[in-house]
Amino acid sequence: MTDHALSVVRAGALTTVQDLGRPGHAHLGVPRSGALDPPAAGLANRLVGNPVGAAVLETTLDGCTVRPRSTVTVAATGAPCRVTVDGRPVAWGAPVRVPAGALLDVGPATAGVRTYVAVSGGVAVEPVLGSRSADLLSGLGPSPLTDGAVLPLGRPAGPHARVDVAPQPAPPTELVLRVTLGPRADWFSPEAVRVLTSRVYRVSPASNRIGLRTEGPALDRAITRELPSEGMVLGAVQVPPDGRPLVFLADHPTTGGYPVIAVVRTPDLPAAAQARPGTPLRFLAVRR
């Protein structure tokens, strides 16, 4: 059994292995997947000396606890949280040395939703279609972590960063998503388009890696017939039968049969990954 591994002591509510995903396979029905907050995941990797695309752990709300079998450097980024090694507080957002056999606890997020934990060498589970990401919709990639699981680690690629704490954006207290209207905005009444871009929604507790669901005013359709399934993209704002906008995230389906009223600008999506249920949300229409 390899000494370069992590033993999972506490898996948390939902902790998955994620990297930059598997783009380019939509024609096969395979979503991109990957970290929902790529800047946070990339920063964690840089802090421990990994390539930016190395696989990390993505926790959801209540963190996780692991025990490395060899001495490693780790960094936690994204949603801020309390991090301890054998019960002693250590830095969040900075490289930390964890001795072999020590207990690394990544605690509940104090703000935001998803914390990213990078380990020197990266998580080296078997890749599928070129990625180690877990895709909750298709089932590709490794399963979400469970207590007692063992994750292999790669060999460190370089020294960790020499910083005390790396600056990061704070999780949003209000989420503003810039959208380009279309391709099916004409399937909605002019009033529905006005409502989308002028009223305040809230992030729904039903949100997940597939999509950010919203609570707020329903959008009335001008065309009520069925729409043949068509391709879906990251950030598509689809409107299901209840009329509440749904923003597709990394594990979104590659096709869908409900109209897409707008598409969110990609740079705004990392903030969506960190928006807690109840966070106010506004859609801001911008030109191409």
C-alpha cells in the first residue's frame, strides 16, 4: 500500500475530487464538470506547488477531515473556515505542513459554500476522459468521498509558495450575475424579460453542482408549445415549468427541453458557487 495517500476520516456532507474538468465531450453527452470555483481551486494548487490543473478536494459547507500517510503541504481556499492539524489552529489561505499521520481538519465554512483543499502532489485517482473530476450528473469520475476511503497522491512537482496569506474574494453577500439575453428570450413576454433583469431573486436551498436554483417571481412565457431538446452551455439560464430561473453550473446536462432566456458571463460563475441559500441575486443584462 502506497505511503503517498490520504485516509478520509470524515467525508463531510459532500466532498468530491475536482480538477479543471473534461471539456470537449458535449457531443458525447458528457458535461464539463470540474471545480465550481476554478480560481479558488487554482490558487490552492499554486500555494502548495502543484500545477493549476491538479486534482483537489471540493468540500460543501461542513468541510472534511483527512490523515496523510506521508508529510504533505496543504492549502485551503474558497469558502473561509477553521483549519486545524491535530487540533491546533493553522492558517487558512496559506501553505501548511502536515506531518505523516497527523489529523487535518477542514471545518465548516464560516461564509460561502465550497472550500478547496489542495495537497502537494495532487489527488491521483484514476482519470476518466482526461479528468479526475467527479461528475454528479453522469456518474463519471470518482465517487464522492466516504469515511474510510483512501485517496492516492501524486509526487510533488515543486516547492510551495512563500506567502503568509493569499488574498481571495469574499463570498458574495449579494450575487450579481451579468447575462446576455437569448437564445430563447423571445419565448418570454417582454414583461418577463423586464422582471428577470430588474427584480431581486434569492438563491434556493435546492441548488447543487448541476445548477443554482432561484426563489422569486416566475417568468411568463409568450410561447407555450414544447421546445425540442437543444444544447446547453455552462451558465445557461433555463426556465423550467415553475417559471423560476435556473443557472446551469459545471455538472449541467448537455441538452435540455426548456427555453434558455439568457446566459451568465463565465467570470461571474465562481461567485455563484459560493452563494449560500437565501443570498440575494440580481441578473444584470449586458450586451455581447
